Amino acid sequence: MLTRIGPWYKESLIETLLFWATSYNRTELVKELVTYTANFNTCDGWGKTPLMVAAQNGNVQIVQALIEAGVDLDKTDTKG
């Protein structure tokens, strides 16, 4: 399915799904999505990354999956 849409839209869709999956603790979906994108360091409107959302939710499995995928551990949100 994802191979049939343009590269920019595909990346944007995956980023949106990654935030949704992280927010709703969908660990297996997060693990699948990070295989499709190199931009799992993307930020929402408040500067939060999927890693920050997973940590706030206390989801250790998603945090580990994102770290294993190579997420940037030094990013900060708009509050620093």
C-alpha cells in the first residue's frame, strides 16, 4: 500500500501514524513504522518527538524500539 503514494506524502503519513501509534501505545505498529522511515525524530506542534511521547506514557517497549532504531536522544521540545 505505501509503495503506491508519492515519497513526500508517504513520509508525512508515516510520521502521523508514528505519533498516533506512540500516543496510543501501539508497540508493534511503532516497530513496523520505524522500518519505513528515517525521520522518527520528527516533531509535533509542541516540539515533541515520538520518543518524548512514549517516555511520557511510560511505554518502555516503544522507548526501546525507538532507541534501537537510532532516535536522536538529544532533541528537546519547545520548553527545552
